[in-house]
Amino acid sequence: MSRLVVVSNRVALPGENRAGGLAVGLLAALQERGGLWFGWSGRSVAGDSGALHEQTDGNIHYATLDLSRADLDGYYNGFSNRTLWPLLHFRLDLVDYDRRKRETYWKINTLFADKLAPLLREDDTLWIHDYHLIPLAALLRERGIGCRIGFFLHVPVPSADLVQALPEHRSLFSTLYACDLLGFQTRRDAARFQSWVRLFGGGRIIDEDWIESPDGRRVRTSAYPIGIDTGHIARQARAAAGNSAVRALRQSLEHRKLVIGVDRLDYSKGLPERFHGFQRYLTRHPQEKGSTTFLQIAPVSRGSVAEYRALRHELEQLAGHINGSHAEADWTPLRYVNRNYAHRTLTGFYREAAVGLVTPLRDGMNLVAKEYVASQDPDDPGVLVLSLLAGAADEMKQALLVNPHDLDGVADAIATAANMPRGERIERWQAMMQHLQEHDIHRWRSDYLQALEGG
């Protein structure tokens, strides 16, 4: 078995919090066969980018790079998160077209290639992750790297005509032809990338799983929906019932039903629309007044970016308006919280919630939807209300699927979920839980690596 080399923007170093599902899956793969994890150290420095730090823990070697503040601003805060992120989430109105940020993105990918290439062996299996590192495989090929290379995109792929709006989109996305396997969250994402290849990328579609680049190179393009550590989350949620924060939440509800949303504060998550949907629920279903409490947890992310500051301000105003219009002396319908909670506490919150409200405007997958289901009490599970525009909707057909723009539909789904008979709740939950158990994070990485190494 060849050595596995994982490359990601951030690296889960020994001793750091590894609650994220991706870190769990990648660490398990690296521990199983030994390997190298390469990426940014998470540190921004006053000097130049490029200081390499190496450490070993068991059979895993870690190599991380420091980035200067200016490079981090252009590569990560700039092109990755102000250009590619909105583009890939269908938000052309928010795309930053600053050429200097694009140049810094290429500069850092080139730096990654220069530092990583000497660490690679000809028989390695290399697995690159996400939109921060789209050109990396091609830059490594230019440096003589011949090992098998896979790339996995964790976010959605927009239609080809939206991608076309990005200057120099051909030079960026055609670098993916250097890979042996391109993995996407859904079949729809893979098909959209194939559409770009056919319309703008100069390539040819062989079949639904294969493309051919302009120079004749064949690349596999398939869907590998990412899973969660299902068993671990279920055990964690059970254990969290005695957690002090979970007990306090339970007591504060005073037997009202809990509707919960947990999202990073990001415009792709559809939070203003969700608040409006909950407000519509309160007005369309007046008989429900006082029976439910909606808790939205939205930790601040990218707080220095103007769009995110504006979003936070909008949500604060909406929450105040909803509560001002509908609250009673002994009941606040909407609780809006901007703080982080430990992952184990969140799973306990999920277990308390009669309704999980997951309504992004666009999402590659959305693991909160899966974690909500995995956290439920099998004898009295809650109901998942899920956006049709999340990748998870392809797998979780037993959720109540909604269009997040349809406020009446979201409102009615909340009411349906909050009043669903126990037998139907159990039936829906069992079907989704069985799928999550069969298609967990470990199945995801083993399926991907088997395709990469056997293709």
C-alpha cells in the first residue's frame, strides 16, 4: 500500500481540536497506512511566507507553512473567500474581481508546490482538498511529480455560464486536468463540471464518470458524498444529555418544543430567509404561538469582511423585530446566539430539538443536517427540515424538503415537523439513520481512495 499524502488549506495538528468530520476521516486514513499531511500552519507572520515546520506523531508526518499577513489576505481572505467562495455558491453579485488577489492565490499555490514537491515519492497517493488549492496538482506536475493525484471539492459547482463570469476561468479550472480523479459532493456537481469542460474547457465528455482533456489525458469525475462519524456522534449525543449546558437549555424551554439551526455566519446559509420563514410560521399558524422556541446558533466567521458584518447586523435587526412583534412576557420565540459551543454540547442540543432547521441557499453537502439526525433519540426522534439546495438533500429524502426562498413552504414545514406523529417520525428517522450508518466518513474516504488508486 502506497503512502498517503493529504494536502489541505488547514492541517489538524496533534493536540488541536479535531471535531470536524473531515479531520476525523483524513486522520483515520493517514493512521491506517502512514503518511504526510501538508498545508498552512494557521499562523500569519510579519515576515515572508514559506517557513516550513515539520513534526511526527506516530506514523503521520506533518509539514506546515507559515504565511505572511499580506499573502494570507490575498490568498485566503481574498481570492479564496471573496472570489471563489461566492462564485461557487452562485453569488456573482458578491464576487471580488481584484486581479491582485488572484495573483496572490497563484503565488501561494506555487509556494505550496515548491515546498511539497521535494517531500513526495513517485509511488505516493496524493489527495488535495478544496477550492483553496485548485491549481496545485498542475503546478506539481510541472515540477515532475508523477504519482496519482486526486482532488476533492467540498463546495458546490455552479453552472458553466456562471463560472464563465470569472476572468481567466479557463486557466484556473483547466489545471484540474492534471488530476487522476476529481471528486464532488453530488452527481449534479460532477455534471456541472463536465458541462464546463464541454462548453469552455476544450475537453470532451467520455461518459458520466470520465472526461478527456484537450491533450488527451483521461480524468475520472465522480460523486463521493461526504459522511459523518455516525456512531461517534450518536454516542456523544446520548452522553451529552447530562451536560450542564444541555440541562440548562432543557429547563429554559419549560416544555416548549425546540427548533434549532446551527450554522457558520455566512450568506450561503440562508439565515435571513430562515428568520423570515420562522416569522411566517408564527403568523400562518397562530395556534402554535407559545409552543415552540427557535434557537439559531451562528458563530461569527470572516468578521473582518464587510459582507459578513452586514449580514450580522441584518440578523440582529430581524431577531429584534420578530421578538418585538411576537414575544410574550414569559416567552421569547427566537433566540439568536453568536458564540461557539463545544461539538459534544451541540450534539446534545440537537437531541433536545424537535425540529432541525437546515435551509441553506446553496451548500455542497451540509453536515449539520446529518449530525442532527445522528444525534436523535431513537425512541422519540426529531424531524429534519432540509433545503432542496443542500447536497445532503440527495441522500436524505425522508427529511421535509423545502425551497429556502419559499417562506410559506418553510413555515408550513416547521408546523408539520413540530406536530408530526411519533410513528412517522421514527419511520423517517430510521431510514435516514440507516443510510448515515452505511455511508459514514470512513466509507467516504475508503470509496474515494479505492477509486483513486484502482482507476
